[in-house]
Amino acid sequence: MGTLLTIKAICRREILTLCSLVPRRFVELLDLHEPIALALWIRSVVVLELFGGTSGSWWIQGSGHCKVAQRAMLEVQRLMPTEMLWAMEWPQKIISREISLDPGPNNFPQ
């Protein structure tokens, strides 16, 4: 179990670093609500949800009823054109906890 926590911490750090290094053009595409840019961005945001128990960073995870990933997901879904909603299926599975890093029969088969 200690190894899994270490892997989670390393992955979380790498994702946060990647999020801070996005090119200016990508941010411009987000401002324009470009569907592919929105889909890529929401994936980065919700992947951090996988590390919820290990982050300790309320400013990433949110606090109380204000969960960052859930709110971001709702907003991106609202902005996403109908023909691109398929891109929201995987992020939604993370938000709904269908995908998890926790050990279990469906996540880490023996």
C-alpha cells in the first residue's frame, strides 16, 4: 500500500507541473471554448480527483460542497457542443468514482 501512495504522490506532482506549463495558445483556445482544448483540460483537472485522499491541497481538490473537478466538469459539459459530448465520458467516470486508483477487484486484478 505504501508503494501505491508513493506512485500517487509522484503522478500528482507531475500532473500539477504539467498544468502549470501549458502554452499561451492553449489558454487562448480555452478562452474561445474550443472543444478539443476543453476536453484535454478537463482530463487534467479530473485526474487530480483520483488523488483526492493524498493531496491535502484544498485549493486543488476544493472543500466542502465546492469541489473543483465537479464544478469544472459541469461547466465544460455546458460549453461542449452536443457532437463532442462523447469526450466527456471518461472524465465523468472519474467524477462518479467508476474509475479509481483504490485497490479493488475492478481496479487492480490479482
